[in-house]
Amino acid sequence: MCQIYSSTPLDLYRRERRSVRMHGHVTSIKLEALYWQILDRIAEAQGYSTPRFITELYDEILEEGREPDNFASLLRVICTRWAGSQLPETLSFTPEPTAEP
């Protein structure tokens, strides 16, 4: 066995709930600690606080005329894509387009 699971610190996949104020409304977002760490890094790189960055993402979705059906899942995907973009090209992951039925 490659020890990927057993060597992963428990704190990285412990769920954290954070309250974020978006346009005067407080909402609670629950993500694994690792995703919060990644969001903190992305926000800092963009010059935002994490709550402000999350609000910007939410606003982008609304500007495109979409509804954020599962915002926590979207945040996880954004984190995963960002982390993949930080890898050398030979290690980065780009999913194959799914075939239309």
C-alpha cells in the first residue's frame, strides 16, 4: 500500500465552518481545512481577504446569469484547479471533455 491515506494529517480533512458576509448577509460555508488553506492562498495572491474573494467568486457566478447550486462544491473545484495550475505542466491535470449524450 502507498500510505497515501494513513500519512494524511487528520487536520487537513477535518471540516471547518466559516461565516462569510456577502452583501450584508451572513452565510456559513463548510469545507475541509485543506480547502480553506488553499482559498486563503488564492485570496492573498489576488490581493483579497478570503471572505472578499469568496464574495467576488459568488458575484462572478451571478453576473454570468447562473445560480450557485452547490457553492461549497464549486469552491472545492476552484481550489483543485488552482492547485493543479501550480504544478509543472507534466503533472497538471486537465479532465477530458465529457461526451454529450
